[in-house]
Amino acid sequence: MSETLVNRQWFYAKPITDHLTADNFARREVPVPELRQGQALIRNRLISIDPANRLYFAIQNYRRQIELGDVMAAFAIGEVVKSTDPRFRVGDLWHGDFGWQDYAVINSYDRAEYYHRCTPGMSDEDLLGVYGITGMTAYFGVEKVGRLTGRETVVVGGATGACGAIIGQLAKIAGCRVVGFAGGPEKCAWLTGEMGFDAAVDYRAPDMAQRLAAECPDGVDFFSDAIGGAISQATIPLMKKDARWYHFGNMSEYDNMVPGETAPRHDAFLTPELKAICKERNLRPIFLLVFDFYCRRLEAQETLASYIADGRLKAPNTTLSGFEKLPAALIDGSLGSNKLGKLNVRLAG
């Protein structure tokens, strides 16, 4: 099979000196490698586009930093098309860090939290989204940090994104009042209409902080923060003493991160006044690495699937088609665009 197949790849070709652009990527075609014992050949079907992809260039986080010449890293859903290990059965779907390419090789010794066999009968979009890393980030963040008791006020930064949309709906299921941040009137209407949020605040509005305060007259009990920056600065003064703060991203800074330069601190947006508020009210940002909870992935998947089945949870996604769409999807899509929910690029299937 490998003698007749060609593997298209997008790789990191030019150093980033300012903002990420299409010029930082290049295409190449390479032979599909021969398999060794304990390996399988995966044909990518659906590739995930996430804000964290932007971090891969600047820092090492849960995976190593991308270097020049590397295939662009990304999680994906792929089908086993050839195998030298009974663990990998031809026709099965797998989730893994397969990258921007048509084919990837998976090893029997790869880290289990990155690579797992997908549950049959579910769509690729759901496997990569609500049952994948973003859905698990939402589920375990709400469970471990949110600890929602109902009748509380929840504020969700990045509420139209893959994690935020799920977090807001889980908070509604728990009986909370949910206020989400979104960019523009149309996205705000989508949150309150399609997603069932109680209110939405346009973060582009000049009086954004005042609008948020008006929607949270009794203060904020739980803040889901994937953005940092002005959104965090507007929310923190409204947080109650001992309020919970799930801080799992600084998207407002991602597009300014350049390889070789010191990355901004996770709390760089905290002014002296905000630091004083945090100290007085015992407010601490809590970060969870979702892979630490992957031993419970199937349990979480079962719960989320039950919510979807009874109509309490929706798993929105925006899916583009075509290998050529990958660079633009990351550059234009994950850091603000017209996308709603989980952003993916479909290659096959």
C-alpha cells in the first residue's frame, strides 16, 4: 500500500516574526512509510483546528514545541487502513495527534491519552469535539473547578467556541444563570437563542464591562476563562469571595506569541487593583490538564451523550472541506471569525 500512496503534508516552513500567516506554511508530498511491528497507518478524515495550535509554535505545553520542518501538529480522527499490530484493526477510527497530513503512523507504545480507539456509531465531528479534547476540557472543568450547585451565576469567556459553548450548556443543565461573551450582535443572539444562555455580552462594545455588570447584579460565582485580557478584567471585579475561576487559556495573547520570545504569564492581565481584589476575595485561577482525567473519558462521554440524546446539550461545529483549507482555517478561524462551536477541516470520509 505504501508503494502507491503519496502523503500530502503542510509543514512549518518559515519562522514566525510577527503574526502567523500563510507564508509560514508550505506543502510537500512524501512517500507513505513502510510500517514496522506494532504500528498502524492512519488515513486522516477530520482535523481539529484549535486556538492551542497557535501555542505549539511558541512554547512546549502538553506536547513538544513545533520546529521548522515539522508537520503542523493537530489532533484528528483517522481510519486504520493498514496494521502490523492486533491492537489496530483495519476500519477502526482512532483519535490522535496526527497532524496536517493525509496519513500518519501510530505506534502501540504512544501515550494512551493522546491516542484512543473511537466509540463506533458516532459522527467524526462529535468524536473530535464534544467527545474529544474540547468536550472533555469543558466537562472536567465544570466538574472539578465549577462545582456548580444551581441558582448560581456563571460567566463564560469565549462562549461561542468549542469549550465555551459546552461549558455554558452544562451550567444551564446544573440550574445556573449563564452569561456568555461573544463577538458581535449575531453571535450574542446565537448564544441566547440556539445555545440557551440567559444573556450575552458583546466584548467589542465600548461599555462591555458595564453591560456585564448589569447582567450579573448578584455577582459571579463561577468564571470560565479561556480569553484573559479585557474579558477577565471586566469579570474579576464582579466575582464573589471564594468564587471559582477556571482559567484554561489566554486567547487574547496567542496571536502575539513569537517563538524565541518569553511568553506572557497566564495572569499578565492582572492590574495592581485586580490583584488586590483577588487577594481580598481569595480568587485563584485554576488550570486543569485534561489528559490527567482521560482515565474517565468514557464515563464523561456517556454522560454527555445522554444530554445530547435528551436534547439538553447541543454540540455545534463549523466544518470546512479540503486539504488546502488548513492554513487559512487556523489563521482566520481559531482566533476570531464567523465560526461557531468546534472548528474542523475535513479531508476524507
